[in-house]
Amino acid sequence: MKSFLRDNSLGLVFGLLFLLVLAGQAIAGQADFNDRQLTDGLPPVPLGRYLTSASFAADVAENWQSEYLQFFLFIYGTVWLVQKGSPESKSLDEIGRESDEKQKVGRYAGPDAPAWARAGGLRRTLFSNSLGLVMGLIFVASWYAQSVAGVAAFNEGQLGDLQDPVSWSQYLAEPDFWNRTLQNWQSELLAVASMAILAIFLRQRGSSQSKPVGSAHSATGVEG
């Protein structure tokens, strides 16, 4: 058990932090939601009802979709784009999809390689792009979930203000939807750019996201 915890500590710690923060968001979100309920002369709702509300679902999904958009763009972007001096970039002479030998696929695959890396045709193509494809699918699914939950939450406000509800397609043209979307996108894109650029000049000893402390600022694709 001790070995399992050590070998999987990164995923376990971040998974636990995710659950703790999600629980905190639920509690804080319910309190904020009930404050607005009381302001509008409506009764507060219990936690269980809030967790199944469109408001909570929209708040969660809008953050998920922006995170997976960040990963999707970064995964595909780093195939062709480089940043001199950044450990977040490949070496400057490795732009592109690289050779089969470099990627250890097909006849260059080792005995411990995944079966689909040794295979050919569609299976190898799918496996070779599986990380980006899954991140992209999660992004699209969470963005769709955000739009569905968002239109439900938006229409609750419309009805409360004695205004006509809107359809899903109409909601996609609403400022509310794009405000929710773009405020998350801009922060994620700024975070990626900041990490790629700041890691050129700054170090964190022992981190795989940083170059070794003594590496030159111009060293590219080198991890500590």
C-alpha cells in the first residue's frame, strides 16, 4: 500500500484536492444561491436540491470545458509550435510529428510498448492521437453540458423576471453564454502562455515542469 501511494501520489493528491474544492464550491455556491433567493423573496433551497440545479451544473461545466480546451490546444499546439528556452516546448529541431523511430512505433516499438503502438493502420493512428482526441471530446462534451445547464439557469431568471424563455439555439447567441465562456478561456490561455514563458527564466528545483536550476535560459525542451 505504501508503494502504491508513493507511485500514484500525484494523481491521488490532485484527485483528493479536486473533491475537496468541489465540495467547497457546492457549499459556497449554495450560500450564494440562497442569498439571491432571499433577495428575490424566494425560499432558500437545501444542499441536495442545489446540487441538482442548473445553476450548479453550469458553474461546474463552464470551468471544466475551459480546462480541457487548454489541454487540447496545448497538446496539439506543441506538435508544431516551439518556445526557445522553455521546458514546456520540444527542442527547436523536433518540430512536427517526428519519425516512427523517434516515436518508437511500428517496427521500432520495444517489447514493452502498448499493442496499438506496434500495430499499423487505423489502430496506430488512433493511439498516436488518443490523448488530444480524448481531451477534445471532453472539452466538447463539457461545453455542451455548460450550454444545456446554462440555458436552464438563464430561463429560470427569465421566468422570474416575467420574460419569455429562450431556446437552446437562441441561448448560444446570448451574451450570458459567451460571457461565461470567454472569461474562462482567456484565463486558461494566459496561464499556458505564462507558464511557457516564465519557465524560460525561472526555476523550481526538482520539478518536472522546470529546467534544472543551472540550465542556460536558452536550453529548450530540458526538464529537471
